[in-house]
Amino acid sequence: MALLQVNVFSNVLEMEVMLDVILPQETKKTLGTNSKGATEDVAVLYLLHGMNGNHSVWQRRTAIERYVKDMDLAVIMPSTELAWYTNTRYDMNYWTFIAEELPKICHELFPQLTRKRARTFAAGLSMGGYGAVKLGLRKPENFAAIASISGGLTIAEGIDQLLEIKSKAYWEGIFGPLAGIKGSENDLIHLIETLDASQAPKFFITCGTEDPLHQASTYTMQKMQDRGYDVTFEDGPGEHDWVYWDHWVKRVLEWLPL
């Protein structure tokens, strides 16, 4: 198992971007990590950070490297700033970067990564849960499974909650006028209602029962169920913190259809 800290240039963002990458490696090591790492058609998980994180936060706050040591799974952890995986109104195209450019960069740098939809996944926490679900709904042809941990999934329905977190200027810099989010390409509930569920990946949604975003997760799950999506919902005691996220990312990894 190799851990790489990668600095790449994004033509879309016109800036350097950092990635942490966990990559299976064939070794003679007998203790601690798998010695039979896959070297071709390696399954890949794009693991997205939340509002206060960056490319390194999953590595620093969880045991993600240890959790995947026997899975023959590459984990790509990009830094995407505070842009909500969106092409912002201030002309930084983070959606295009994460949905289109990043996979191309990763396949160029790591040719052993799979190109098969059936072995490509995305997951994230909080803002990253929103980003992962957005990838699954807008790029369903690319992903077999999507997981949201404590995701901010109902931004169009929760404008007041958004304004408790950051200023109106911040949100409008990303999404434009707040009244225009509902029914747009950035409204996950709208995307759920318009996508043919038979074309969608499978979804896993979890959120702590003491988390302010718990209702957003249950509401999104119900909308998916009503439309016939393959969605698994699990919750348990927990708040919006790394104790919950470290525990539940293990469950997400178990759930992935490897």
C-alpha cells in the first residue's frame, strides 16, 4: 500500500491542486498491510472532504489507509476549497474539475486505475456528501455506487440553515441568487426527481441522529425511495464530527460492491 501526496496543475481551475492518493502496491511486506496489491483494473473511490477540510483531512482525522489495506482499492482525496463541488459564480469551475478533469488526470498518472463504471465509486462527508451525491446524479454513467456521510443534501430547502453557517455573499458567490437554487442543476432533490432511477448508481446515506443535517438525509432518502432508487439508509447516535465519520466510513467501505 502506497500513500502519495500529489501536486497537479488543473487546466480547468488554472491553479495547482493537491491530492492525497492511497494506492495498492504489490510488496513482500507481511505485517500491517496487504502484500498482494492489485496492479491493474484497480477499483477507485473518490473521497471528498467537507467545508473545513482539504485533501489531507481524511488521512489526518480517520484511519482510512488502514481500513482499505486489504481491499485492492485506490482512494483519491482531492482538495476542492469551499466551492461545494460547483461551477461558482466567481468563475472557478470546481464541478468541471471534479466531474471531468480529475478522473482524466488520475488515469494519466495512475494507468492501473479501472475505467469501468462497475468499479468506480464516490463518497464524502458534509459538503463532500453533497458533492458525491451530485456526481452520482449528474454523472450516473461514471459511478456504480455513491455514499453520503452527514451530507448537506437539501440546500434548496434549507436556505435559512445555510445562512447560519456562512454569509449570503458567500452562498451567492457559489450558487448565484439563493432563490434560484431550487430546480437548478445544483438542487439534489430536483436531480433525484428528474433522473431515471434505473440509470442511477446505488446510494448509501448515513447521518448521526444528533446531527443538524439528519433531517436532510432522511428527507433525501425518502425522495429516492419514492422514485425507485436503490438506496440504503443507516443512522445511529452521533453528531457532525470525526468520531461519527471515522466510524461510518468503515461501513461505507464494507457496503461498496467490490
